[in-house]
Amino acid sequence: MARDVVQYKPGILNRLHWNPLAFYAAIMFMFLLAPGFVVIILSFSSSTFMEFPPPGFSLQWYGTFFKDEQLLTALGISLQVAFAATILSILIGTLAAFSLSRYTIRGGKVIRLAMLAPFIVPWIVQATGLYRLFALLGIQGTIGSIIIAHTVICIPFVLLVVSAGLIAVPRSLEDAARTLGASGITTTRRITLPLISSSIAAAAIFAFITSFDEFILAFFLASPSAETFPIKMFLALRDKVDPRLTAVSTLFITANFAGVILFQRLRRAK
Amino acid sequence: MVKNIQRRINSSSTGNLKTRWIPPYIMLTPGIVLITFFFLLPLTLMVIYSFYTRVLGGSIEPIFTLDNYLRALTRPLYLKIIFRTLWLALVTTIITLVLSYPLSYFLARTKSKHKNLLVLAVLFPFWTSIIIRSYAWLVLLGNKGVVNSVLAGLGLPKVQLIWNETGVLFGLVQILLPYMILPLYASISGIKESIEESARTLGAGSLVTFMRMTVPLSLPGAATGALLVFISAMGSFLTPALLGGPSQIVIPMLIYEQIAILNYAFAAALSMILVFIVLIIVILFDRLVGLERLGGIYG
């Protein structure tokens, strides 16, 4: 059984409460986290070259980032897109999750599968299709077209997370409210929504980060005047290793970390 | 009054509330419209375009042809790219599976009070932008990168770690590891330790118990992880583009290239080939494991 595999061997390792499996796990965690740490450390480097360890401490890369108007504009566009896509996907996805898990609908399974499909069909394929569609509609290169594309790819996450939340709410609670005379709208507003609010919030964080980090759809759909932040980063990186990006990356890692912690809290609160 | 309550209980227990405040079909409409117009319609468009002819001068005409598919599937240059994409996805899947299994087992079985923190550490890279992580690998593995400067400091020769297959695999494996670890961890956590204990009580050695009980019971998790990693690897553009360079062109990079030179019909055919491969994998998964398992990982 497990204890044999995770057995404490006598000797020094035992006193450290270590065993081969934990040692392996530690190495894997280093592999998973090392790139992030290296970027964070280098963001405070005084050197223009990617020397490691850095020769000295400096905040210069943070300074140049906040002075670069192009990067700041792109950051603004990315935030705009992520906010819009999050709100749209939460509204549409939550309504869909409600009707699909609370009512028996003819063709419900097929509809659910179609709404989950954007998760499985590679985003590059969706980008290729939307690129043509938006050209035919004459709205290529607009921020709106990126928002639509991001809403589509966020729908599966929202549907999955909110449906899971809804399944966890016992139907008897809603039935009890209805039996006691509450109307449908009151039951939903006072009973169901509060109970799934943490799921909705978790889905929203997930959607926001997905949209904010998404590259390929934005890359295909954006015009030079509406480039999102990941596009700017990609273009900067394709040509050379740009030390300013270490500062940007550190800010993102910090923001994402806050997002993950929040997500975990909400999941546990569920 | 009693009748009224009775009626309400009856109607709600059949799952069809008579007094719905919004009919379910209306709640579904925005989703159906969105998916139809901005997911199914573009896919249909691409199917159509993939059979269009590109005439001299570069414009695409609605004349039926199989040329786009034949071109992709017969020219050695394109075949090589298709096989490279499949190969990278396959190797990435195998490496992540081998690396993840012991770690997931450790996470599922550890009695550490920091367990939640450890799971969070797995999730963390999952939430860090792929560009940033690819960039970090450039910093680590590049010719003037961390690894090479450490080697130079030790008086050892330089090694080429980016702009080749090694670089792409490093990036893909690290980026996709959480997709494998999470379903495996969930799957192994679901195996009761008592099952392993009873096998041991009945005289099975720890290796036999592991191979005959734990591994088979965790297969659905491994399959879910493999599906996610394989599909994501097949569709990845950034990692091969940033870490592999021109020598590591994969289908997504080729699609982008074809759109850049305005050969949309060929790009559409390539996209369809990519979808076809993914579809086969998904159908296989559905037969063997069941698609509904995919839902579990984010719930």
C-alpha cells in the first residue's frame, strides 16, 4: 500500500522526513516553478544581458515599462477585451447552465456538447475560421471581433464550472422555497444565485485570465491599431530577448497568483 | 390551498415547473446564437473553403477541388510538418505522463499539512501566460542563457538547447504538465487506500499491488490527461514558434504562414486536417473512457 512506497527509510533522510518520492516531487516542483522564479529575479537585474545570477539590483525595467506608451495602450486593450469577454461569457454561460441542468430540454445533450466544443477544437482553427468570417462581415481588426472570439472560448469553462455548482445545489431547497410561496424569480434570486455565486466568481476569474493571456485568436483577428498585450509581447520576443519583459512578466505572475489564490478560496467556499 | 401546494410539488418534482419565470429555451438562445454564428459557422465556412480552387493571381474561386488536401498529404515538405506535429504531441504526452505519475501519486497520498499549497503550486504555472513561460525558457536555455552561463562558468562547452526539438519539448512539457497532473491526481485520490491495503493483506507485494491495482484504477485519469496534453500540443503555436524557430515548423505555424501569403483555401484544408486528427483522438477517448469525464477537471 501507499505507506510502503512513501516509506520513511532509516538514516538522514528519515530525520528530514524525506523519502524518494517526496524528493522526486521537490525536483518536479522546481521544474514547474523555476522558469517563473528566474524571470522574477532577472526583472530586478541591473544588467542588460540575461546574466544569472544578476550582477546587481535595479528597478530600471519597471521604469521603462511604465514609460512605454505602446505597451500601456496594449495593456489597456487587453483589459478591455478581458472584462467584456468575461461579462458576456458569464451571462451567456450561466443562463445556458441553468436551462441545461434545471430543465429537460430536447436536444439538450447536443447543445451542451456544441457549447463545450470550443474547448476541444484547437484555437488556431477557430482563429482561421473567424478571420474569414469577420472579413466577410467587414468587422475584421476590431476590438469587438476579439471580444466575440474570446467569449466563445470562455463559454466551455463557464458552463462546466457553473453546472458543477448548480448540481451541488439540492433541488429540494428550490422546491421548498416554491412550496412556501416564493415565485420563480424570487427563488432564483434569493436561493439559487447566492448558492452558486462562488462558482460564478470562480468561472469569471478563469474566463478573465483565459482571455487576458490568449494569444492566437487575438493575433489573427487584431489590426495593428488594436493589438492586445500578448501580441505585443510576442512581437517583442520574436526578434530578441527583451529584458523589459521580465518586469512585465513579474507583474503578471503576481496578478495571476492573486487570481489563483482567490480561485482556490472560492472553490473551497463552495 | 392544499391542492395548490400538491400541484406545485407535483409539477416541480417532475422537473417541469409550470410557473417558470423565464422559459428555458429563451435562456439558452444567447448561447445557441453565439455558438452557431461564431463557432459552427466559421467551421462550416472553412470546410467549404478547403475545397475551393486558388487560381493564378492568387484569388480563391468557388471551383470544387481536392488539390488543397492532396497538396498537404502528398508533398514531402507538408507531410514532414504533419508528422513532426504528431511526433511532438506524442512525445510530449509520453514524457508528461511518465513525469506526472509519481508526482500525482505523491500529491494524492501525502499526509503533509501543506497539501493544498502543493496542489496550488501545480496550478500556478497553469495560470501564467504561455508567452511568459516560453520566454522564461529562452532565458534559461538560450545560448547566453542561465544553463549555458553556468556551464561556461564550470569550463564546460556550450550546448544548443533552443531552436531545436529539445527546446520545443522542454517548453511543451513544462507548459502542459498541469493538464496531466490534475486529472491523474484526481483519479489517484479517488482510489481508496483500503483497496491497496486489502491487496497487501492478501499477500501481494507492493510492486504487484501498484501495478495490478493502482495503475489500472488510475487509467481513466491518465487517459484524460493524455487527451488534454495531446490536443493542446497539436494546436500549440507559441511554444514551437518561440523555442523551435524555423527548423521546427508545425501545422499551426504552417496555417499562419499560408494565411499570411493569402492562400486561405490551403490554410482551411490544413485546419481541417488538424481538426480531423483531434476528432479521432476525442472519439477514441469517448469510446474508451467517456467524454463526460472531461467535465470533472474544472468542477
